[in-house]
Amino acid sequence: MNSLIKTAALVGTDAVAEAMRQINPDVVAAYPITPQTAIVETFSQMVADGLVKTQMIAVESEHSAMSATIGAASSGIRAMTCTSSQGLALMWELLYIASGLRLPIVMPNVNRSLSAPINIHCDHGDSMGARDSGWIQLFSENAQEAYDNTIQAIRIAEHPDIQLPVMVLMDGFIISHSIDRLDLQDDTSVQKFIGSRNPAYSLLDSQNPTSVGTFDSLYGYFFEFKRQQEEGMINALNVIQEVGNEFGTLFGRSYGLFETVGMEDAEYAVIATGSAAGTIRMEVEHLRSSGVPIGMIKLRSFRPFPAKQLAELLSGLKAVAVFDRSDTFAGHMGGPIFIELRSSLYDLEKKPLTINYVYGLGGRDLSEKLVKKAAGELMETAQNGFVRQTVNYLGLRE
Amino acid sequence: MSTKLKDLVKKPQILSGGHRLCAGCGAPIAVRQVLMGMPDDIQLVVACPTGCLEVSTTIYPYTSWNCSYIHCAFENAAATLSGVETAYRSLKEQDKLKEDYRFIAFGGDGGTYDIGFQALSGALERGHRLIYVCYNNEAYMNTGIQRSGATIMGTWTTTSPHGDNSFGKKENQKNMTAIAAAHNIPYVAQASISHWKDLVRKAQKAFAADGPAFLNVLSPCHRGWRFPMEKTVEMAKLAVQTCMWPLYEVEQGKWNLTTKVRDKKPIEEYLKPQGRFGHLFKSSPEVIAAIQDNVDREWEKLLRLCGE
């Protein structure tokens, strides 16, 4: 490790703003929305204090935030924005344009539920709604991971084999507004790690003027473009790991597509993502210390979804419980992680039984007690060899 | 800068031939006249919202634009271009770019008056140095003639049809030029492709403005207005002569009438040759009178604002 580390106590939004200061993007266009607001406030102050070279655009909506970011990123420079919830929903059509134009935009999204009823607290319904938009989506467990993911996202997005936008996800309030202890790298090391952006095309290349966002018709190339976009997402499975390993070598914290606890000898496992992983890990470790063969997978990359890697890891297990902080409203199909995991396991000869726990919508707390209850049901399922109830709502008053 | 025809014809063609706009379309005339007002020593980035001009000039893998161009979506040309302009300022400040650039958006009235209204207002308020040109043909023509906020009362469109219970569009158009002027930006003007010298001079002022500029250019659409395709410029001229489309500018807050109309022609002379108003002459003469009233009222208001 040759990077200087400063230990700090920061709320999640300040940790992300600090990462943005070190990335020092050329343009940031953003709009306030709870609980993201603190990022744009802190960053605006950094601009006002001359700590960054960034030109800030205080736009009149999230729709314009993403539009301006797309315009800026098409001009050969590094452009960022950040949002939450309704703001992400308002950006929706532009998310597809950012990925379709292969623009490596990095956007922290502080996960918050979508209206109605209006609720400012955490669930993953906002970013899950954008799961088919062609953005890479990386979840964070705490402020440290939000900081680390934001920095790594630049490298992942701009990788020549990818050229796709990245959403860095962190739980609203639980991460964004809680003070956490984290290690910050020094500016020079971060700058060296991310390097400079060298796009193939820029609107501001006077020698090679270019048309961006051209029209494609029935006999055009739309299908080929979209297939190439998927290729970028497939390539991301490797690049996310490469960048995570390099980050680990330099800074001492390695990252992959997911993190595991006790999976080497687990007979059943829990899968979760975001801040809930902390509570679940505590319970899993507690159970393991008393000899229970339980393991845990903390999903970091939801897009791309590491289907093959998860299937290999779960092959032969007796049962798997999937925790989802959002619902798909598909008629008892369960949450999005559950649906995708079940699909990933389909071709396995030795498939584990699967149970889904939808929890924490609108910020409802996931207590240790609730995790214990779910773990107990998981063990029971593994012992009985059948699933009593596939989709369960954990912590629901009924 | 010169507005002499012998000088203007020597300007480079930014919008090249071979685009797929209809013969007789007003939009490329508006674009060419505006770009004749561009200084010689600058680079240009054009932005288009979704619309006729966009779909007809950039059919992949071709482009009609001899400059950089971006299309993002329908309602966000101004916001997208504000991002490009900000990226430019960033590079300039970092001393990473030598050339001088200007930024110009060409949007139809749907993308300007209606769906793109918020993004345009935001960009004007933020003071980006960009020009927003509305090539105004008073309806959604790209999707096949639907009413917009720019459509005149009484107009037949496919979403304001006339019938036993309808005389066409019920409401007057909004005054987008005045709304743009209310943003207190350096330069706002209303122009027509029929008055090219006036238009080029206004474009020159827009390019010179140290901040946002807005040009509202009447660009008739023979498909939607229902007149013979060779009459495009004539229709635009009639709109000016009847005071349906007065030519004026608002420069640093000062209103100035750029074309004085001494013998205002009756509105019938403008409405009669256009199929979109044909039903009014058969069944709704009172609507023609109401259109005339509105034209007169707006004209008087404008004269007062211009100190005439």
C-alpha cells in the first residue's frame, strides 16, 4: 500500500461528496431531492470554496440534470450528477439515452422509496425501476463502500470495453445520513487511480465534428447497437472484478461482484444487498459460531447480474433465502433479486430451495429479531426439504 | 456584419443538401437564414429536440450537419445544450481548448412552447451563452399535424378537428416570444423566413449576445397548413403583412418593432389560402372575427411596448 489514508467520521452523503471532490469532474449538473440533497449541497460548497475545477449547473429538474450531464459527457469531458427516488424516476427516459449513447456517466443514487404514498425513507424501488435501463448498478453497504464505489465507478464506466453509465447506490438515511467511520485515500492516489478520460468522440473536437444521437429507422442499426450495449454489460462482469482487485492492491479494500461469508461450508445461505447486509452478517456469524452451516452473499453488482457466478456458488445448497428491499408487484412473484436469482439457478442439476423475504419498504427497520426469524425459517426449510411460503413480507403489520 | 446577399451566399453551408425534409418545408430555410448570421471564425454545436428537422437531417449513418450536432430527447434540447456549453466553458477555463464555439438549438414549436418549455426556461434563466431558435410551424408536424400551444384559434389539426361540435382549436396561441423576453435575457426576437434580411440581422445579434438569445421564426409547413408547397415564403409574408406574426426584437429589455406595417391586411387574406382554416369560411365566420380581434389587440399591445 503506497496510498496515504486519512480516517474520517462522515455521513454517507459527505463521503460521496468527498469522492466527487477527489474525482474532480469537469461538469456536475444536479437538483436537490431528499435524501440526496446533502451531496449536492456539500459539493456546491466545494465548488464555491475553489476546491474543485468543476463547473456546476444548478438545473431546474432532474430531467434537465441528466440531459445536461448527457450533453456535457458528449463533449469529451467527465460529467456527473446524483439523485434519489422521484428524481431518478423523472430521469427515466434519459437513463436509456445515456446508456444508448455509451456515455460513462457516474451517478450516485441515494435509494429512497417511490411515491405513492410519498415517503422519503429507504427502499430499493427507485433503482430497481431502472434495472433494464442499461446502467451498471453497484450497491454499497456503508459510507466506506459508497466512497469506494464512487471512485471505482469512474474506472468501470470509462473502461474501453464497457463505456456505460454507472449508478452507485446507497441506502437513504441509513447510509446517507448516519455518521460512519471510513478511510479516505489521498487525492493524488485517487487521481492516479482514475486517470483521465479519453473518449473516441467529442462534440468539441473541431477537427472531427460529430453527430450524436442520430436517427435510426426500420432498416437501420438499432438492434446491432442494443446488442453491443449488452456486450458492454457482459464485459462489465470481468472489469468490475479487475478494478475491484486493483483498488484492493492499492488501497487495501478489494471488491468483486459480491462478497461472501462462510460459503465454503454452508448448507444454506442468505442473499442481501445494501445496509441490511450488516445486520444479516451479524446474525449469520452468530449462528455460524454456534455451528449452524449458514452462509451469506452480499450482492454488490445488481447490473450486471452475476448469474453464473451465483449459480456456481449455490449449486448443491439445500436452501437460499433472498432479501429484497423492493417488490415487483407482479402477483406474488417476489422481489427483483429473488426473481433474477431463481432464474439463475434454473439450469442447475442440484438446485437449492428458494424463499423470498421482502422487507424494509419505505424505510421500515430490519431488526435483528426479524433476521433471526427469517434465518430460523430458512433452517426449517432446509431440514424439511420443502418451502412453506415462497414470498414472505418481513416486518409487515398484518 | 454584412447582410448583403452577395456576401451571405458565400457563407459556408452548415446544413448541407440531401436532407430528407419535404420540398417546400420552412424549417431548413429558417436554419440556413439563421446560420447566415453566424460569425466566420467560430465553431458550432447544434442541438435539436425530436422533430421534423431532427429525423430528416441525421438518418444514421448519414448526417446533414457540417458541424457537431446532438439530439437527446424531445423536451430537453435546451438542457442538453446547456451541458455542452458548460463543458466548453470548463475546457476553456482549464486552457484545454483553443477554438471559440457557439451553441445553437433548433426546435419546433412543440419542443419549445409545450414539452420543452421548462428546460428552455431553466436554460434561459441560468444564463448559458446559447441561442435557442424555434422554427415555428404552429403544430406538431412530425407526428402528423396535432395542435400545440403555438396553434392559432380556429385551426384544424388532427387533435383539434372541426365537426358539428367544434370549430377547430378553441384557444388562442400563447406568446412565447414575450415569455422568453420575460426571462430578461440579452436578446429575444420574432422573425419570419419571408423577411430574410431582418432575420439574418437578428441572428447576427443573437450570435453576438453575451448570454442566452431566443429567436422565434415563423416557418410555414404546407403539409399541415394545407397550401401549395411553392407558397411557403408567401404564407410567411402574409402572416407579417396581416400582423398575425409581427417582427420585433427585445434587446437588453428594450422592445423594438423591426418591420413597421402601415396598411395592415385583413386576416382573411392570410387565412383564406390555407386549408387548415377552410372550415371557418364555411361555417364559423364569427371565429374569423375573433381571430382578427386577437390580432388587433396583440398588435396594439406590441406597438405600445415598442413605443410606436
